[in-house]
Amino acid sequence: MRPLTRSPGPLVGRREETGSIDELIADARESRGGVLVLRGEAGIGKSALLDHARQAASGFRVLHASGSRFESELPYAALHQLCRPLCVPSPGQLADLAPQHQEILRVAFGLAGGPPDFFHVGLAALELLSAAARERPLLCVVDDIQWADAASSKALTFIARRISAEPVALVFASRRSGAASQLDELPGLDIDRLGDSDARALLSAKIRGALDDQVRERIMAEARGNPLALLQLPGADGFALPDTSSAPTRIERGFQERLAELQPDARLLLTIASADPTGDPDLLWPAARRLAIDLAATSAAVTATGLAEFATRVRFCHPLARSAVYLAANAAQRRTAHRVLAEVTDPVVAPDRQAWHRARASTGPREDVATELERSASRARSRGGVVAAAAFMERAAELSLAPGKRIERTLAAVAAHLDAGTPDPAATLVSTVENTPLDEHQQARVDLLRGRIAFVRRDEADGTRFMIRAGQRLATIDPDRSRECFLDALEMSLLVGRSGDALDTVLAAASAAAPATPRPPDIIDALNLLTTQGHQAAAPLLRGALRGTDTPLWTGHPALAIIVSAELWDTYTHATIIEWLVKTGRASGSPLVLRLGLAQEATRAACTGDLGRAAAAIAEEEAIADAIGAPRVNYPRLHLAAMRGRREEAAELFAKVAATTSPHSDGQPLVDLDWATAVLNNALADYPAALTAARRAAAYDGIGLSGMALPELVEAAVRRGKTAEAAVALEALTRRTQAAATPVGLGIAAYARGLVTGAEDHYREALEHLRDTPLLPYRGRAHLLYGEWLRREGRRKDSREQLRAAHQLFSGAGLEAFAGRAADELRATGEKTGSPSGDAYDQLTMQEVHIARLVATGATSNEVAARLFLSPRTVEAHLRNIFRKLGITSRRQLKNQPHLRADQAS
């Protein structure tokens, strides 16, 4: 009998790798959790290093999981495999979790139905592992994680980033891949091939007795430093001539050669085992009995080959052995294996797995199987398994007999692929129905999907074109849906930051496609009026469309509503939109809606001078983005940096954002960057830099923030002596703000007018308009500009009053550059100002700011943990850092800290 492959004794040539693992385990013993991703080709020794981790973790509880390329379609399959020992016997340590987290995991693992809450799965699993680690440290080992389903990979990556304060060690093994992965961001080691001396040492340890020199050299040449090849090739019955194939392929052939020793029933038993990734003997044995396989004889024969062992869990000697067995079986044998596994799988406990096996067992159209796959897709989507939903729907379409159902299921699969962020298979699928007979509604759906694919691929021109075509198709048969298509085109353009070009194109197409039947004017009509007749004519219609007659615009198209509110200088409606977004996002569990709300909350907070709230909202948005594996939103960080006014800190951020923004982009991302650059440099009195940036921002022909760039352009141009340019910018600003007629717009335009005209009444008018508005930085600027003008007029006493007011507003809010500019002006009047004192509050990170503000309102560690997707233990660690930085010792003292008042926390 050949035993399962194990590396003999210490791992040859892996001192650095084992040292890193030992260090990880030692840190976890001291509640300094961490993760290590072992990356390398198949057979390079990753599994042996995982075994070393298990041996090093004495006294730890060890949890195992393994990804499977045959099970990558099932959502949370790998995570469930890892956590299953903690959930049985039911409820296991699930009972230690908060009720909502218990339910989230039950839904994720397919044990219960319920509403989707997929971006909290990682947090719930983190809490489960943390609860288990309270008894003793925990080691989680995941082999072949590159084959784990996408939902599990996201959850495990999320957990890996948040265990620094837990007695938990994670060790993942992954094959190298050219594709980018979230795992790439985690600490890892590249496992290389062994050098000649280490390879010879390993081979000598494996082979007992003398080995012919020519045979040794043949093995060395063929293994090429791959440890598994060195261990496996000497046991093969013969050696193939050296070829250009990789060592893993040769090893798989070696595993398949062992199958030749087995009788057909034994090979079939192995095929069934390879088709069931769970390794559950309670499935394997009943499945084998259905095929009348002699279990005693066949299992003994299989064990003798060393390919697999049958114990409390069916385990192959190596993941390559499992795939080699599965691929060695012919199609009929694989279908047979899946058929019997489907028959013995409990349809109540594991309906999706049963449907998956039934689908793989099918050879032609099967409407009953297709219908069950459709149900599985729905369940997968409800658990956040959009990748699985796409796979289920795609297979359901293949098994559909009726053309109509095949088309509907194909289009549903395309939509699921897009939700999963995989546009390439979506494009391939949608092309399969384009040449089939489609009605106009289906053609419109295809166009909309084509549009979404294009937007995901950053081909905004094609995205707009396809969505417009969908609207045109529906113009006569479904006018309401047609208008929605045009609005969808605008919304998508806004979300990817390209509203400028799209606006004119969409409006022209919508006008041409508008039905002759009279209807109330809508947002498209308002925007059309704006582009043709200007702000004065369009403002009333824009306000009406924004607030709506029955439902406000933001309930269906929030990004468009935000831009329109900015165009109207309507800070109060903007605040209402933010409140709706955050409330709706929290209630519905929609990360997209909540992230948009938090990003806008941060922007508004920065523009009102509440930098603590801005930092808190940014921290929460970043936590959610991290939880779902999405990139963070940049623009609120730009706005905060501009208002805070720290040159070096802002310059570093601005450079990073510029480097990640397409040089061909002409949309909102660059406007945000240029606006922030102009604000920062005006605050620092670096007017040449401010003028350059403000010109770029104001030149943007879209709607939204470009209007806010005009006052920056006026100020910078005046300071640089460009009076004609300043006058042109002022005229454009005046048209916009007079049409909007809001105190904020009128006040900002008034102080800009004062800069151009030098008339004192304009500065006084600015202060009057801005007095009761929430935009503290702009109130402060009105005082600052008025004070500067008074000093230059020789009215020092009067100027000091205005400059003191400006300095008090800026310094109290932490707007350092503006405060410094006000202080310089005060000193120029002969009044001394104290040196800016470093506030301990400024030492806090954004995440620490958010934690401190929440705790100051009375939130518990568990409540803060849920809000920021952290473990309670991590929250406590952050609190210790916060106390140390602020020089306090208790939660109660946080309530009395500047910037942390309970009435400011969100």
C-alpha cells in the first residue's frame, strides 16, 4: 500500500517559508492575528507547508477548507466548508453570535431563506471565528483558494484584513495566476522551485537504496525542482521522455497511471469521490451503493494506490490527484457520478448542490432541471452569490427546450454576469441571442445589457449608444420605459464620471423619440431647456423635476438628482437626498446606495466645515468598499483634503488620484480633482496653481461641480491680475446663482463680485446671504475676503474684526490653510496671533475618528464593530490607541472632546 504523500521530516529548502509560518502562529498565540498566502505552481510544496502550519499550531483549533474548480459555481461553498465544524451539531457556536449574524450565515450557507445581506457575510463569519477563538487560538487552512467560489474568496479576504487583534491565523495556498485577485493585496510568499542541491537532498530522502545516476538525472530534469514531481515520479511504473509540458501535467499523468491498477468499480468509486467536493462519506457511500459497488473491496484497493483515503472525510493525496481522476473519467462516467450524487443529496438541506449535480448529469434539454437551476439562481442571488446565479442561469438556458425560456434565461444570465463584474462572459452570452427572433422588448433588453457591458468596460460612448437605442426601440410601444432608458444612460454616465458628452447626445435622442401625446414635463425636458435656453429658463422646471409630483427624482436616479441639486446650489435638498440615501441603504442592505450616501455625506460635511463627520463617513464608506471588494470612492477624500489644507498630505492624495484616473477622461473625476486643487491652492495663497486648476474645472461642459469652480477661478484670476478673465467667470457664476436664487449661491457670487468690483456693498451682501447657511468655510471666506479688502483700503481696525471672525471659524473647524491665511492677514494689521497648536484630535486616523465619534454617542463596541465591519476586539484595540492619543482614559471623556460632540456624530 502506498501511503498518502507527505514530505519526509523537515521540509527541504523551505527554511524561510516555515519560519514565516512559525512567526504567524506565534503572533496568533498572542492575539496578533494575521494571514499568509502561499503562492506557487501546482506541486511546488504549498500543501506540505500547510501541513507544517498544522503541526506548528499545537494547542490551536484547526479548520480546513479547499477550493475546487468543479464547485466554484456554488456561493459560499468554501466558507461553509471552513465554518461547518463550528455550526454542528446545530447550532454549534452560531448560538454565540448576534441573532442577525446567525441568520446571515444561515442564509449564506443555504440553511435558511431570507433577504440578501451579502456584504455582511464576511462580518458574520469574522464574528463566528472570533467566538471560536475565545476558547483557544484558531488556525484556518484553505488549500487551492484560487478555485474557491467568488463569494467565499471575498469573505475570506475581508476576514483576513480584520483579524489583527484576534488569536486567529489564516494560511491560504494559491496557484499563481495572471489574473488580478483580492488575494494579491494580502501578505504572501512566492514558493519557488527547489535548487539543484535541495532537489537532490529531497530525492535522496525519498529513495531508499542506490539510484542509478542516469535515472536520477532523468528525474531531476523532468521534475525541474518541483517537490511533488520529485516525490511522485520515482514511484511511477516508467518514465516518459522529457517534453515541454509542465511538471504538474506530468504529475497528473502519473496519478492517472495509478488508475490502471484498479478494477472498473474502484475507478468509478474514485470518480464519484472526485465529483463531490465536500468529501462527505455520508454522500459517497450511499451513492456507491446505488451503483452496486462493493465498498469493502473497492475502498481497500483505492487506498492501496495512495490516491485517496476514506476516513471521517474523503481526502485525496493532492488536489492534482482529484482533478486527474475526474478528468480521466469519460463523459458518461462523470454524468453517472453526478446522477447518483444528486439522488443521495438532501433536497431540503442542500437544494442547490442537488441541482448542480443534476445539471452536470444531464445530456440534453431538461425543463425540470432548468427550472430547479432557476430556483437555485434565485437563492444564490439572495445570498449574494451573483457568480453562482450567473452560472446557474447559464446552465438553465442550455437545458431549456422552449426558445422563449432559453432567451429569457440567457438574458438573466447576462445580467447576473454583469452584477458579478464579469463582462466578458456576459458579452459572449448576449451574442448567442442576438441572431434569434426577438420582439422589440427583448431587443431593447439586449441593447440595455450591451450598454451595461460597455460601461463596465469603460467604453462610455458605446454604453450610451446602446442605451439610447433601447429607448428609441420602446418610444412608441412603451413611452414610459423609453424615458427610463434615456435616464439610465445619463445615470450610468454620471456614475462613471462622463456626463458631459453623454448629456447632449442623450437629450437629442430623447427629444427625437418623444411621443406626440402630451405629458407632464420631466427631468429630461428640464435638462433640455437648460442646455438650450440656460439656467434662468430651466431652474423652475429643474426644481420641479428634482422634487417630483409623486416621487422625488432621487428615489430612482440618485446620482442624477445629486448633480441637479448641485447645479441649483440647493444645499438643503442635497442634505435631504443624503439622508434618504443613507437611511435607504442601511434599511435595504444595498452597498451601492449606502456608499453613495456616505460619500455624499462626507462631501457635504467637508463643505460645511465638519471635518470629523467627513472623516467618519469616509471611513465607513471605505469599510463597506473593503467588505464587498470594491475600490474606494475618491472624491470625498479630495474634498476633505482640500478643506483641511495640509499641502503635503493633500499633494500625495491628489497625485495618487491623478495616477488612477484615465488621462482620456474628461468627466467628473477630473473636475473633482481640479476643483479640490483650486480650493487648496487658493487657501494657501498659491494663486498661479489655483488659477491653472480652476480653469480646467470650469471648462468642463457638464453639469454639477464645474459651477462651484467658478468662484475659485474668480479669486485666483483677480489675485493674478487677470481681471478680464475674472469678469467672464463672474458673469457665468452670476447667471447660475441668480437663477437658483439660494442664499448659498447668492452669497458666494456676492463675494466673488466684490473681488472683481472692489465694492464694499458686495462683501456685506455676501455676509448677509451666508450668515444662516451651513457652509462654514464659505462664510469664513466671505469674512476673510472682506477683511483683506478692508486692510488694503487702510481700514485696519475694521479689517481686524472680519479677519478675527474668519480665523475663529477656520481654526475652530480645523481648516488649517485658510486659518493660516487669515492669521497672516491679522499679523499684517499688527495683531498677534498665537502659533497653531497641534490638536491631539488631528493624530487620529479616519477610522479612529469614526470610532471615537460613535463611542461618544454611547455606542457599544459591538455596535461600532457592526457599523465598521470590524470585530469587537479590534474596536477595543482602536479605542486604546484613541485614549492614548487624546490623553484620556475612559469612554465618558470622549463626549467632552472637541469635534466629538454627540450632536455631531452620524
